[in-house]
Amino acid sequence: MTTLSSSTRESKPLVKKFSPVVKAAMEHYAQLSDDLNKASDHENVVSLRQKAKQLFLQEGFPTRRDEDWGYTKLTNFVQTHYRLEGLSQITLADIQKFLPSYPATRIVMVDGWFSESLSDDLSVLPKGVSVESIDDILEIPASMDKLIGPQTQIDKEPFGVLNTMLLSDGYFLQVSRNTTVELPIFVLNVQTQNQHVSNLRNRIIIEQNAEATVVESYVSLTPEQNEEFSGLTNVVSEIEVGQDARFNQVVVQAQAERSYYFANQFVYQASRSVFNTLYSGTGSLTSRHQNHLQMDGEHIESIQNSACYASGEQIMDSRTYTEHNEVNGVSQQLHKYVLDDSAIGVFNGMIKVARAAQKTDGQMDNKNLLLSNSAQMDTKPQLEIYADDVKCSHGSATGQINKDQVFYLQARGIPKAQAIRMITEAFLLEPVEDIRNPEIGKWVSAILSQKLNG
Amino acid sequence: MLLKVENLQAQIEEKQILKGLNLEVKPGEVHAIMGPNGSGKSTFASVLAGREDYEVTEGSVEFDGEDLLEMDTEERARKGVFLAFQYPVEIPGVSNKLFMQTAVNAVREEKGLPPFDMFDFDEYAQEKIELLNMRPDLLERSVNVGFSGGEKKRNDIFQMALLEPKLCILDETDSGLDIDALRVVANGVNALRSEERSFIVVTHYQRLLDYIKPDHVHVLYNGRIVKSGGFELVHELEENGYDDIIQQYQGE
């Protein structure tokens, strides 16, 4: 590599080339953006979407040549053009089966739009807690800066760009200083319309020494026997966890088996804050859940776990990017996948320790269980360390079910199939143990077990 | 007759290990099977329990009037065959409680009894924990995870107590145990002895047998039982080792 060649590359920006199918999909979503803008009177929202559109038309959807997307194919995804329409009418009875077994404040988003009638009355929340719909915020031009975080990185992700281009609704949660929100906030995101995009933009601000728990559930309300139902969910969340604040989050993705799910969570932690997140992935044909975590202070703690089960032809991708930027940070990760049939699991994790982040303790573990010979796991745990006094580890192990364990259970009278289920379930549920609220832990375990036991 | 083994021949990966083993066990009897390393002791225990790696090529095993070799591993366990493992297996994430409640209910189902719910099971398990003098938190822990070698084997004896089998096979349960753990295992076995329950104790050493005092002692060599006798045979072996018996056998 010579200086000459690299400078040549810089001076001539690469023009990306797209296949006709990808190009058609890109133009379709650009058109949706234009349609949204036609219906909007707010110049700054319009210009935000337009800027994103320009970027999107350059950068477009990732292709298989993009290293970050090599294992998460979008070939099927780009063939369907998902519509973006208004709120569809469903009732509380329709979503009853998706509601949690524990008390919670309920927010319901239908096809990407905030549903006032299905959500709890958000005007009577306890002091210090406020929830608004993003759609409402967009109505008030002066509140635009509430929407976008100060150091936003959304543009770095192709689905982030798409999300801004189609900016429509989502929820905004703010918890004031010293406020502890006792009840978990349960956000149900339900797909109801076939070939429709739910474009969600969320923003969560947990102020100094505040505490909250949010459970986000992504599901599909499919007409019976419609196995072809496919919805697209594209969600971007920006989360700020202030000094000494605690934020617990559980994301349950259990959408219909031909749906798509793309999520980017940008999380910023301040000194002595604690962030604990679990991703439980069982649904969608192709799904990708990404955490972008910046630990921008001292003595920060974070837990990022995943429990994923995929079967059939599913592609299940969960990835984390964790930046330790100051001293004495502790980050812990356990990502577990159980893969059956021809499913593909993808994990990619990067822990980056800045020069200033001495005494960092960063642990990342990925463990995978393959239940069939044609299942596949692609995994890449990475460390990038610039400080010299740190304790970091990363590891990955993929294997099949342990025959000795199965025999041991059989030798006590437990049938083979049940023995395999018990061992598999115990393997998959380990990351759930880090959930602090035992009722939520039980609820998530039940969802995973039910899926596993078909 | 509880167990009748006739001309049992078995192999693993084409290697013949058992070469015509005969054994009869009546209800309530305790049999010890001794022998040098590689004589086929553990293979015999594994074949009785139904480990799939072994292929039975000849012979028959009748258990309680039924063809044992026709049964799956779990069916054997449900009908009352119990194997205490040489190396009990760790199962992360599965609690002893869930494991044993599932197993006990499988056996109860076989006997036509209603399943134990959580409370019934707790009460039942508590009796056994006291009987065997086990740690009270045993049920809450993951199966054998983080257990010492001795704890793992005691856990197996605890499982044996819970499942109340007809035939208990102890596969070198004594190996690697310190004297305290050995006593606990021996006391457990003695506490479970009854007129209906039989034991096959597979071991390399006499240590455990001094506590258990078997009714019959067999020496296994080269895949066959080459000598049988009473408890006195244990001490004969202790003094003279296996060499005399082996030479005698090879001479024949």
C-alpha cells in the first residue's frame, strides 16, 4: 500500500453500485419519504427527512460486499416493498395475549404508530416521568432538539438512515433527576398490516440518579392461517443514562416468521451509571439487533445479554459495540444462541478500550448450541485495547448437545426428547438470570421456553 | 430372580469387551464385581443401564421377568434399574430439584401413581436429605455443577434414594473418594438395603466393600466372571491381588 494509492481513493469518492432489485427498493422507500413530507407542514422535519434521503440514495441498503452484512443477507428482504400507512384499528382484546403477566405501564404502538386508545393514560404518570409520542413532538417545531441526541451516530447505520428518512412515530421517555419509576414500562410494538413498515424512533432520557425499567416487545398480530404475513420493523432508539442512574431494559422480539426486524440502539452512559439490557430473539425471518454503547464516564457498569433461538430458515443476528472511554468501567456480556434446522446465527461483538480507560473490566462471552447438522453460527468477538492496565476477555464456543448429559437424564427415567429439551432450555435461559426483576425474568423465560418447545 | 444375565457379549467400536458373562441376582442380594482395570467392569454396568455406545452381540439379560436389552435407557430406569455413575455428569442451569422431580414423577407414572407436585416433592425429598445427611441446599443447586468429586457421588446416592429402584448398580462409586465421603456413600447404600432391593457394586478396591459387606463377590477378567465366592474372597484378593486368580484361570 502506498501513500499515493490511498490519497487517490480519498480524492475520488466511491460511487456505490446497486442491482436493479436493490435500486427499486431504495427508490420505493425514498418515495415513502416524499409522501410523508408532502403531508407535513414542518420545514425542519421535512428537511431532516430529505437530508437522510440524500444520504440513503448514496449509501443505500447494505449488500453482501459490505463486510458487516456478509452473514446477514438481505436478498429476500429487498424484494418486497413495504408500505407505510396510517394506524389500523385493533382492540384491546386483539392484543390481550401479548400483554405481560406483571403490572406495568402500557404503551402500544400499532404498525409503528402510537395508539392512544390502547395505551394507558400517559397524562397521569407519577411525578417525574413523562412519556410522549414522537408524532406529537414532531408537531411542535421548537421541540425538535428533544428528538435527536447531542452526539448522534444514527447516520452510520444504513437502517438508521432509513429510519430518519421515514421518521414518523415512536415514544419519548424522560425520567427526571432522583426519580425511581416503580412500575416497569411495557411497550408493545405490534405489526398488524401485511407488507407494512413500522418505523419507530424512540428516545429515552434517564436523568441523574433516576431509575427505570423498560420492556419492549415486538410481535405480529397475523390473521389466522396467513403464514405468508410479513411486516418490517425498523427501530432506532437513543438512550441516555445519566450520572448514577440505573436503566434496565428487556427487548423481546417474537414477530411472525416471515417478518423482518432491524434495531439500532445508541446508548450513552455517564459516570457511575448502570445499564442492563437483554435481547430475547425468537421471531422474524431475518433480524438484527445492535447495541452501540458508549461508556463515557468513570465507574460505569453495563450488562448486555442475548438469548436467541432460531429454526427453519431464520437468520438471527445480534451484535454489540462497546466503548470504554474512562477508568474503572465494568462491562459484561453473555450471548447465547440455540439453532435448529437450517437457521443461521450471527454474533459480532467489539469491546474498545480507550487509552484513558485504565482498570477496565470487559467480559464478552458467546456460546452456541447447534441442534441440527445444517444449522450455522457465524461469530466474531473482538477486543481493541489502547489502555495498558485492563482485564478483558472474549470467547466463543459452538457445539452440539452433550450426549453424556442426555444419557444421565435418561438413566434417571426421563425420556430422551424431554432430556434434550431440559438441557437446551437451561442453556438458552442462562442470560435471563441477569434480569433484576424476577417477574419479568419469569415472563421472558416462559416466552423462550414456549418457543423452544414448539 | 431379579436379574439373570446369560452369555452376555458386548463390544464398543468393534472391540469385544464382554465375552460371555453370566450372573444371577436374587431380590435383596448384594453382589460385588471386582477385577483389574480393563476387565470389563464398567462396560457391564453401562450395558445394563443401556448406554448406546455399546453393542450387545450375544446373550440375554432378563430383569424382573422382562427382556432388559429390548428397553430404552429411560424405560429401564422407570422399571427400577439405577446406575450410580463413575463420573456423574454436570448439567448447568438444570436444578437438582427440577431434575429429580421430573425423574421421580417419571418413575411414579410407570408405577401408576399420581405425580408429585412441588410441595409433595419437597416434603418427600426432605426426608431423603435427612436420611442421607445431605446439605440442605442440595436441591437448589444446578446438577453437579461446582460439586467436588465426593459431592457428585453423594448426589447420585441421593438420586438413588429418591427413585427407590429395584436394582442399584454402583459403577466404581468409591474411586477417588476420601474416607469421609466413602462412609457417607456406604451408609447411604446400607440405609437403602432391603429385602426387595438388590445391588451390584462394581469396584477395583475392597475399601467400600468392608462397609457394605456383599453377599457374593465375583472376579471379572477378560470379559468373563472367572471366580465367585462370598465376602471372604475380598480379603483373599486383598492379600494376593488378582494375579493368582488370573494365572489359575489362564491355566485352565
